[in-house]
Amino acid sequence: MSSTEFEIVIGLEVHVQLKTKSKVFAHAAYHYGAEPNTLIDPVVLALPGALPVLNKAALTQAVRYGLLVGAEIPPVSKWDRKNYFYPDSPKNYQLSQKDFPITMGGEVEIELPGPARNIMGEHKVIRLHHAHLEEDVGKLSHATGGSLVDYNRAGAPLLEIVTEPDLRSADEAVALLNAIRMLLISAGIADCDMEKGQMRCDANVSVRPKGQKELNTRTEMKNLNSISGVKNAIEYEARRQIREVEAGRTIQQETRGWNAETGRTYTLRTKEDAHDYRYFPDPDLMPVKVSEEEKAQLKATLPERPYDRQRRYMEVFNLPFTVTSVFVPDRPLCEYFEAAVSEYPANSLGIANLIANDLLRDLAASGKASVDMFGEADASTVTAASLADCPIKPAQLAGLVKLTDEGVISKQQAKDVFTEMFSTGKDASVIVDEKGLRQSNDTGEIESIIKEVLAQPTSAKSIAEFKAGNEKALNALKGPVMKASKGKANPKLVDEIIRKLLG
Ligand code: ADP
Ligand code: MG
């Protein structure tokens, strides 16, 4: 029966590298891109007698994550050894947490893909199962003639975030990664750069007839390390399972790999040869206790969550969804915007538009910002990498909007002033004075220019038309007036005075 409609069910296990200076159980530093095997010490290499000590910073980041997603932080969490033999781990086990993880539950709000997202951003809440802290392992590169191992990454702090099976499409899975990434970056918990391996994920996928409540057997795709990998692997795997079911076969629970070259998933290991990690409690590390007081202190260090901020911008500042989508993934940009608005609260939309259009364009063009497209499914995360050395400070940007609103310069002139501000870092008012751009509000002067223009024979036709009720004829008169004033006459005054003179 091929008319059955299937629903895809997905749960993700997201591995995120926490932002800390040193490794999770060792003093060795950790950062990306160092010479191979330079970020090591006796603990990382598991030399005899070397003992692990928990890095407080890693714990702090994990707890901050938990508080950010509204998870429970159990009063005690414990460490386990996950045993396996493979050269990426120098000690033949990985320190992890099995039964007492650092956070339980919580939820993440995702923005649903689809046409609605461009209008208002429809959201869905994905429940989280738990998150545990563990150490990363080394990196193998397989070359001809042998394999090479780099232990720099071994011992880097990893948080594994496990979702409930609440996701219903590959796009929702991508949206979840995007939402986690925004949350963690905005709180300084992790950088989540997938290209640097700072965010990776395993995807568990099953299919079931629409309407069925029970979950069907799932497969797990390991080590998806790009957005397109996550999306394509899930889409392929769901189609494969539907084909199998429609052909009357059953789905085997198994671990699968993703081959980006062939665009297919393939069996890594089935239930029969499943790993038995023989987890047991680690005797070297003390259980972790997190007090209510510590939680309260850490809670105070957390920023507003991105989608909460987005709602606030739409409600309080009346910003359109499209503009908020540009700001919200980028906390520094939001802070820039809010700093500018606090200088000139009267026109937050004008400030927002100037930032979203002109400022980001010029920052990108000058190489001061990177336009970071987070995967195909989310084109709205344009982020300014750094606003610290932006030549226009928030107060200066607000100053430009204010000058324009007050009619000191025209909107057209504001564009030129902006360009000049960006290249010189000067205040708008200074540039306006230096260039003699200040709009003329001198009614006497404007009136005499208008009188001259109206007296010209070429104006007669437009005057007659305007008097006959043709509003548009007024524009034909305003043009020469603006030209005669070298663009300085305040257009609003020009309009008023012409109307007055023509009765
Ligand atoms: P394990 O303990 O084997 O890792 P879990 O039950 O903890 O398995 O689930 C791991 C991940 O798989 C979670 O993200 C969960 O939501 C997801 N998952 C579990 N069952 C299914 C299913 N039938 N279909 C899709 N995802 C599932
Ligand atoms: Mg698992």
C-alpha cells in the first residue's frame, strides 16, 4: 500500500565544544588551529600517575547552558568511563557522564521553516532530554602508508545535548541547530563553528504512518559535521526507510554513516555488533555539586534569549520581522542597535534600517564584518563579526538619524553623510557643517527663490495645472526651486511656501 502518508521523526544528539581556555580535565590549553600535538600534557596523554581535575570553567559553561534552556541542574552529577580501544583516545576510555548528567530536560524554541518565516517567524518548542559533559578525543588522519594522530583536541570540553524525538523534518533539525547555535554564541558559551568541528551532531531517524503515536525503530547517523550533511543525510535516510517499509521490509536498528560523495547513508554497525562501552564510574573524579547559590549567580550572567529579544524588538520598537531576523542572531549588533536607540529613542525604525542596510553593507564591503550564511535553510543570519572597530559609533549613527528627522539634511543627503562618516569617523553634524550641507530653513530666503522660479515663463503651465487641481504639477515647480537652492532648501518648507504663494 503506497498511499500511506509517512511522518518523519528525528531526535538529535548535538556535540558542542565549550568555550574555555583549557581542557576539561587538564591544564593544557585548547584552541583551534595549533600545530599538531602541541596542546598536550601528562593528563591529556594519560601518562602513568597523571590525574584529571575538573576545569571549573567548563562546568560553569555547561550550567549556564542548562539555565539558558530552562533545564534542571541536578544537585549532584557524576563521571563515568566510556571504554573503547581506538587510537584517538590515549587512555582507552573517554570521560563522560551516563546516569547523572549535568542537566536534565529543558527546551529550545526553533523557527519553523517555510513561507511563514519571512512574514512573522512561526515557532515550535523542541524538548530536550538531557545534556552531559565529556571530553573530546583526538583526530586521526589517514594517509597512504599509515595514519597520523593529533591529540590537540583530546580533552577539549564537549557538551552533548540530546533532544527528545520532537523534530519532524530535516529543515526542523537544521532550525534546531541554528537555534542552539544562536543561544550558545549569544551567551559566550560556545562558538559552534561547524567547519572547525566545534559543533557536530548525530541524527536519529525513524518514520511512521501519519497519526501513529508509537515510535518506530530508528537508525542513528553518526558524525554529521555540516549543515548540508545533516539535512541531506536525514532526507536520504527518511526516503530509504519509507522505501523499505513500502517494500514490506522492516527497519533494523543500526548505526549508519553518511557519505556526502554518494549522497547516501550506509551501515556502520548493526545491533549484533553494537558497541559495548562497559560504562563504569570514574574513580579519579569527585561528583560535581552545584548549589542553588551558584545557579543564581550564573543565571545573572545570561543574556536575553535571541527569540525573546526578537519578540521584544517587534513589540517594543515595532521593527519588521525581516529586520529583527538580521539583528537577532548577532548579539553585538543588537547591542549596537540598542545603544543607538537609547541616544535617540524617537526613531528606532530609522536607526534599525540604517544599521540593517547601510551599516552592514559598508562593514561587509570594508571587510570588517563577515556575512555568515548558516546553511541553506537559514539565510537570515547575516552577522557582523565585530562592531568594535566600526568607524561609526552608536551615538553617531543616532545623531545622523536625528539630523535627518529634524530636517537639517534631506534623506538623500543623509546617504552621502553616512558614507563620509564611515570613512572618516566624524560626527554627522561636523560633516554637515564642513560640507555646507545644512538644509536651509530660512523661510525668507526660500520664499524669494520660489518667487523667482514662479516668475519664469517655463513655470506658467505647471502653475495653471496646479491651480486646476493637479497635485502632481507641484513637483515640476519644486524641482527648479531645490536646484536653485543647491539642494539645501528644506523640501517641507518649499512645499508649504509654494502652496501659500499659489493661494
Ligand atoms: P541511546 O540511549 O541509545 O542513545 P536514546 O533513547 O537516549 O538512545 O535516544 C537517543 C536519541 O534518539 C534522542 O535524541 C532521541 O530523541 C532519539 N530517538 C529515540 N527514539 C527515536 C525514534 N524512534 N525515532 C527517532 N528518534 C529517536
Ligand atoms: Mg546515542
